[in-house]
Amino acid sequence: MKAAFRRYPTGVAILSARGPDGPVGLTASSVASVSVTPPAVSFSLMATPTARLLLAAPSIVVHLLGSKHAGLADDFARSDGRRFAPEQGWDALPSGEPVLPDALGALRVAPLHRVPVGDATLVVAEVLEVFHGPDDGRLVYHRRSFVVG
């Protein structure tokens, strides 16, 4: 299954939330639109310390990334990557979540369902707010690499 999905390009997102000790986030390639009415998305999270903090958060921001975010996606994909550094352009929403204003789009979501599946959790979340950033081309994850276009 892993080999098959490596051949399948997907969009790239960063999920962020306000954790008990500060901002938390990770790179995700599993974000999908579920419904327009009501607006809802889904994503899956593997069982990692960061994912557990995201799963406990009352709201999460899903950042849809463009071509200029390849390095940022790589940072958030690695356990030793830099996160939420001032030069990365992060800000905070009035509700406290970290937000990347120059993402293609940022969706503030609230989890509706958390479904355990093997070593992952599938999250279905209601979209509470949508923020549009500049149009910046494509960033996809393909064959274990971030590819701009």
C-alpha cells in the first residue's frame, strides 16, 4: 500500500493548534474536502506526540500550502524541524491558534468525529472560518518529496 501511495501525488497542508505549552503543528498530505454544506474536511493523524496534542485541541487550523512553502512543509514533516520561527511568517488568530497568513488558504476547523483506525486517527472536522492568502502555485507530495509546480 505504501508503494502505491508514493506514486500518487497529493496536496500538502500544515495542521496547527494551540497546545498546552505553545503552538503545535505537523505536515499532512491526507487533507480532503468532505462536504460543502455543511463545510467539512477530513485528515488522518498517526500516533505521534504532536498528533496527540492536535487531537486534544478544540480547534485546528488547516493550512493549504503553495509552492513557496516547500521548505516549511519539510520542517514540519521532520521531528527535528524548525517550527513557528518568526521568519517563517506565523501569526495568531484572535482565538489563539497559530496561522500562516501567506498560505493559499487557511481553514479553522473544529473536530466533529475522531475515528481510530489502526495506528492512525481519522478526523472529520467542521470548517468554522476560511482565510484566503495569495495564489502561489502548486505544492504536492510525490514519491516521498515535496514538488513545486
